[in-house]
Amino acid sequence: MAALKFTSEERKEIYRLIILLNGSLQFIVLRLEELSKAKILDSKYHKEIKELTQKVQTQMDALMEPKDPKP
């Protein structure tokens, strides 16, 4: 994937959106955990969703990391 370039204002807005999305994803994981503990949700499904959520968060964070220019 090509390196993405953002202005400081674009980067600020993207960070804001990522923070909101991370909070939403965390909320979902916690609710799924509650359902799993109550035996309403299969714990295997909860584990899969949690792993997928962590993967999405990691990929979003990686997109925002500054890339070193190639010489």
C-alpha cells in the first residue's frame, strides 16, 4: 500500500475519528464479554470478534504512523 500523506489538520481529524472508533469498538467488546459471561453468546464468537477488533485497531494505528522517506 502506498504511504498516505495528510496535512496537520487532516491528521488531527483522523486521530479524532480513530479515538471515537476505538472507543466504540471497546464498548462493543465489553458488551459482547457481558453476553458471553451470561452464556447468551458463545465464548468462541466473543474471542473471534475481540481478535478482529484488535486487528482493526492495529491496522488503523499503523496507517497513522509516519513513514520514513526512502533514500
